[in-house]
Amino acid sequence: MKTRVCVGLLVATSLVSALIFLLAGDSHLPVMQWPKEADLGLVFSVVWGGGVMASVAYVFSAMVFVTVAVVGYAIGYKIGSYLPTSSDTQ
């Protein structure tokens, strides 16, 4: 893969992992259950705090995770364009 794509995927994965840690890091569950806990915690917060239906909160939660991943990929892709590639060093 190209350097830009690799860096984009790395930054996207890092940001989604950071979001999961932010939302579920204080729970006493195993780390493998943190993504589910983060999703359900965000859904609970939106339903309880915003007073919306649960189905709307599930869609909103999915949109938050997808948005963080896409923005992270875009940032990493841009950072990767500044890094030298193997064809530049030869």
C-alpha cells in the first residue's frame, strides 16, 4: 500500500481506539468488551440527556464512530503525503 493510505489507516484506527478508551476506559469490563460498552454508553447518554428515541441514538452513535474514523483517515492521509516514499529515496 502507499504510505498515505497506511498512515491514514493508522491514524483512523488510533482515533477510534482513543474514542473507545475515552468512553469506556473507566469500566471494569475486559478490554475486548470496551467497543460495545463505548457504543452503549454513548447511546445511553444521548437517550437520557437528549430525550430522543433509542433507535435515533443508535444511528447517532454509529455516525459518531464513522465520522471519527473518516476524519482520522483524512488527517492521516494528509500527513502521509508529507512523508517520503520509497521512490523518493532512490
